[in-house]
Amino acid sequence: MGVVTQQWAKAAMIRAVRTAAQTALSMLTVGQAFSSIHWGSILSVSAVAGIGSVLTSLAGLPEVKGGTDADITDGN
């Protein structure tokens, strides 16, 4: 795995974790009792959001050499 690929993977994972956390937070209702929260649904939807974020990152990330998928190569 090349340096650029490692940079891309790190940036994509950071974005995916942030997206999943934001999604989970958005699903919590203010004033809802802790015991009535359906954690399975929150985890499921957050996981799908994280996966979607990684797939979106395949189009490119501005943090990695200009951000286009053409920039994400090992040179092989």
C-alpha cells in the first residue's frame, strides 16, 4: 500500500466515523428516556451512513493530493 493510499484510507475512515457519529446523534430524540432508545436501529443506520461515506470518498478526498480519484494511485 502506497503512502497516498494510506493517506486516503486514513482520511476516508475519519470521515466515515464522523458521519456515523453525526447520524447516531441525529437519531436521538431530545427528552427520550434512555431505556426507550432503540439502539439497534441507531447502530444499523449509522453503520450504513459510514459505509456510504467510504463509498462517496472513492470519488476523491480534498485532503489527499487534490482530491480526485486519479490522484490516489501507487504508481503501479
